[in-house]
Amino acid sequence: MKRKIYILTIIFVSFFFIPKLYAQTDIQQIESLFNMGKYEEAIVISEHSKSQTGKMHFLVYKCYCKLNKYANAKEYLIKSANTGLSQALYELGKWYLDGGMDEYYEKSDTIKAEEIFKRLFSKDDSFKEQSLYEILNIYEDKGDKLKEKTYIEKAITKNIGYAFFVKAISNENGERGYEYDEEVAIRNYELAIKYSELEWVKGEACTRLGILKCKKQELGWAWSWKTASWLNRDIQPQNVLEQDAAKLWKEAISHGERRRAPYLLAIHQYETIENYSKAMSLFRLSADNGYSPAQCKMGKYFEEGTFVAQDFQEATKWYTLAANNGDGEAELHLGLCYEQLYRKSNDERMLKSALKYFYRADKHGYARKVIEKKDKDGYTTMKLVHPALPLYEEGVLNSNEYNKFEEWNDKVLASLAIDSDVDIDIPKLGSNDKYSYALIIANENYLYEEYVPYAENDGVSISKYLQWCIGLPEDNIHIVKDASLNKMRWEIDWLNQIINSGLAKRIYFYYVGHGMPAENQQTSYLLPVDGYAKNISTGFDINDIVKKIESETATTYCFIDACFSGGKRKEGMLVQSRGVAIKPKDTEPEGKTIMIMACQNDESAYAYDDKKHGLFTYFLLKELKNSMGNICLGNLYESVMKNVKQTSLQINHKQQTPNVFVSKSFDNWKSHKLK
């Protein structure tokens, strides 16, 4: 009898545990191969494994994703999800919701996604909170407030932190069917911090709770929701509740909330005691994470010389970021900073920038100063003074040609403030082409040669189109303004390393600035901002650049808005050449490379003043905008060439004909898509 029991035990162990042991060994081997980047070998191991598990299927799914074989990836993701693996279910739900992933797109299926997230929500594991987030987003998009509230209340019975967080926001704003009640909001934020397993929820809840605690102070100052701080605040001893708020903001930062929390901590904890060093470091953290009030603070520090040396150029950098985020007051300060730069340099570009932002600030209700006057009855009246008025009275920018300030404002300042049509409503397609990389060099301000109008604007716009329209991740784009020779070498080497690593499938290189030829006409040079045209050793040989960025495994697209012949601006002319004289030999790329140049080598590349771009770059951007990046190279070149040629003859009365050079091995380049 004992012998039979022993034999049955061995059979039981062999049947149930040995396959699991083998499966675990296979999974460990597959994980090891995956971490080493040996994806195909990992897939082979899985195919020969005797025990197929959900975790193994999920690893195979990740391998196929790395190999960009998304149809196979989806097949194994579904297999893994069918075993009930929560991570696979969540990924599959996101797949249906987003309509694929990375470069693989299909029609989204919100119904399937909702079913999967509901299934995950019913499971008691770490994905229930993430699934709630997705469910509430789906119902919010549908406008189904009743279901939103139902799931919030269901989740609260399960002590899910995100549910308390959403309810707190609803209490704070009186929405989603909840009454406005700040005391209840405070309690719910506290519960969100206690129960949430998501760091970003904890961080945001700490930030919001700190603001509510700070608001409870009875100090008589006006609260500003825009900056989440007290207006016209003097340095005062800190209130107990404010100290509690500061602790919460510190906790928020520890949870990764680095937009508002550092700013609030700086305002309420460190500026009040004049610890500007600590305050500035926190403002910088917040500003770097896109919070416009903090960007304004950084600008103000440099504008006024608080704690740091006064630097109007650095101030404009921070104010520009805030203005781009819709901060109207930043536009006023941008105008003031550019005015100071103009008065120091007498540079007309600084004057035009000042007037541009003064006009915009006025439109948003920001005046340079307020004049108070008393009438004969003793009543005080206040008048807002347009920030550009003093400059008008000084006679700058042909203002003496106009009888009234309003006429000058409407006819001169308005045109300065208008953005080009290619700089607004840029298509944002949301794709994420992580295997593409770009280097953008925009050289505008030369030390020894004439500046290149709108070069910086060209580079910034190209960067936006590559990110939003073509689909490159922001981290994959390097944009360099006013690059020295060593900086250009450094960035070209970065691109070369990316290519040699095998990471890249597409390389985009854009240059705007001066070009120059060698006297023997055998090559052409791109001119760094510290170079000068009479000495080729101060330039960067374009052939050397192309050799470093061309590849047999990646497609390389080069766009050069520079020329190698030209002159200088004459008074009254509205065009500006971007080069110096002598016709060089054409560049001959190799690999799978296309180069589109702004003009023929004996022509000039002009600026397009009305559009605030180079003529070539403007029509390049226009084609990208009209096609949303979905355009063949042949059509792109033909359209840009035709428009540049016609427009140059119309406005400059001179030829500018874009040129194209394609490597011999780049077959059928005309039908090749840009993205």
C-alpha cells in the first residue's frame, strides 16, 4: 500500500510540478535573452518550450514589439491576456483604446477596451487603480457623468486612491454631480494620498491639498488661481497652515510632481525669508517642467538681477517659454527686455521683437504703466498706456511717417505681431517614431559676418514639425541655435554615434545659416557662428558632414537653407542673402541619402520677410503642413522648387531654384515617403 502511495506521489509531482519547473527555466532564459537584445533567439526558445504560460506569451509579445513585428506581437498579447495575466490585459486594453502602438496603427475599439478595463477593475491586484483611470477617461470622453460617478463610488468602497483623488477635485470644483465643499475635498485628498499606489496621483494630491490648506489662511490677501499664490504679498512670518502646505509640497516633489509643487514651495517657503538661492533652484525645476508662472519668475530674476547678474538675453529665454504657454504678462516683459537689448545694441531685430511683444501684450490687456489724473472736481481717472508709446514718440521704425500713434500701431506693429501661417495650427498627429533622430542647426547671429534673418525661427519651426507632424519624440531631436564649430562637430558626432549603434531607421538633418565655398571649388562649407568666410579652416566641410550621417541601414534626409553666393542687404530692400560668393562643386551623397538645397550654387537663398522665414524653409514647412507629413520626396521637392522659384522672381526679381542631390543607391526616391 505504501509503495502504491509513493508511486502515485511521484506521478503527481511529475505531472504537476516538473512542467512548471521547466516553464520557469524557459521563462528565465527568455528574460535573459530579452535583456541582452537577442529577441529572435528568445522567440525560438518559447516555440520549443513544452509549457506555454501567460508570462511567456507576454515576453514573446515584447520581443516582437522590439522587432517591429506588431501583427505577431498582438497575437501573443491576446494569448497572454486570455490566460488572465493582468499586465497583458492592461496592455491589450491600451492597444484597443489607442488603435495599436508605435508605428502600427489600426482602428481603435473603445468597447473592447472598456470591457477589458472593467475586468481588470474587478480583480484585486495592482492594476485596478490604473484600470479605473482608463474607465473614467472613457466615460469622460463619452460625456457619461452618471457612469463616471457610479464607478467613482464603487472604487471608493474598495479604497482605490484615484477614486478619492477624482472625487476631491469634483468637491473642489462642484462637478460630476458632487457639491462644492472644500472641507470634503481636503479629506478626500488625504485619503487619495493614503491609498493610492500611483506616484503621480500622490504627487498631484499633495500639491492640491497644500493649496487648499494655504487658502485657509485668514491673512486678507487676494488669492490668484492663475499662479496658485497670494497677490501683492509682503514678506510675513509664516502661518502654521502654510508650513503644513510646504511639507505637502515637499512630499509632492518626492512623488515626482515637479510642475506646480516646486513653484509653490519657492513662493511660500523660501522667497518669504529671502532665501533666493533655494527659491531659484525650485523655480528652475518647475520652469523646466513647463510651468509658465515659474518660467516668468526665472525671467524676472534675470530681468531685475535678483540674486543673479542682470541678463536680459537670459530673461527673454524664460519669458518666451511662458509666452508660448499663453502667459500675456510674459509678453509685456519680453517687450521690455528686448527694448533694453535694443537700446544697448541699436540692433533693429531687438526693436522689432520689442514692438511685436508690446503689441501682443496690449491686446491681452497689459500696459507698461498706469497714469492717474485728477479732474477739476478732484475725481481720479486712470489711463493705461500702450507699452510701445514711448518708442513711437522717439520716432523709431518710421513712426514719424504716421500722424497718430493708433495708425502706426495698426499698420506697423500689427504686421510685426502676426505669426506666419505655417507657425500656427501645426498638425499634431501624436505618433511616436522612436527610431528616427534629427539634428537641427540654426545659425543666426554671426560674430564676424552679417546675421541670417529668421534662422532661429526656421530651426524652431522645423523642430515642431518633426515632432508633431512627422512623429519624432522630443528627446530624439537636437536643436542647436548659433552653433560654434566645436558645437557643430559635437552634434554631428552624436548623430554619427546614433547611426553606428543601429538604433536609427531615419535621420533628419536641417541646417540654416551661412555657407561658403573653398577657393578651389572642390567642396562647400557650412559656416559656424564663430567662423568667417575668408578662412575655410573656420568652416565645416559639407562632405565631411554627409559622410558622418549617411548610412546603408538608415535613410538620411538633409535640408540645407544656405547658399554659396550672395551680397548684403541694401537699404530699403526686403530680401536678405544667406551666403558669400564663388560657385563650389556639387556634393555627391552616398548610402540612402537625399539632400535638398535652398538654391543652385550660383544663386542666393533669400529670406521671406512677410512670413518671417527663409523662402526655402517657408515652402518646405507649408508642404509639410498641407500634407501632414504624408508626402513623397518627389512631390515635396517639385512643389518646394516650383513655389520658391516663382515667389523669388515676384518679390526679389532674382532667381532662387532649389536643388536636389540623391545617392545612386537610393532607388525610387521620388515615391519614398518622408515619414
